[in-house]
Amino acid sequence: MQTTRLLISGRVQGVGYRDWAQSQALAFGLNGWVRNLRDGRVELVASGEDAPLARFVEALRQGPSLARVDAVAEQPGEALSVSGFEVRPTA
């Protein structure tokens, strides 16, 4: 299991990015959470097996059809104690 933390910037708020990310994460069998940040970025933490997690990160770089992803900053994350994938309130 691997955990990664991502900060996604671009036109990623108000375009369904969080709900789309949640559905993608569940399809890949990942655990974690996603939320908007007040500065316009989306923060996401995901945990799972290496191959599905890598495919998920690649999908996040594309985003849903209404989004425009300019950058994805990725760093190792701390192990999660959540099961499933949730959309959290804005931070």
C-alpha cells in the first residue's frame, strides 16, 4: 500500500472535479479524501496498491471534461485510517 498527497491547480473548482475524483478513486479501489482549498486548488490524499494509484494519478492530471488541470504537485502522504473515499468540506 502506498499513500500520496496531491495539490491540483487550474480550473478545478466549480466544475465537478471533487465528485469526479471520488468516483474515479472508488473505481480504482482506493481510500482517501478530496477537498477544495480556499486558494482555488484541490487537495487530495489517496491510498492503495501501486498500480491502481498510479493510474488514478494519471487520470487526475486529465480531470473531468469541464476542468483544466494546469499542475499536479505530488508528495508521499501519511498512512490513512479511512475506508472508502470521501469529499470533505473546503479548507
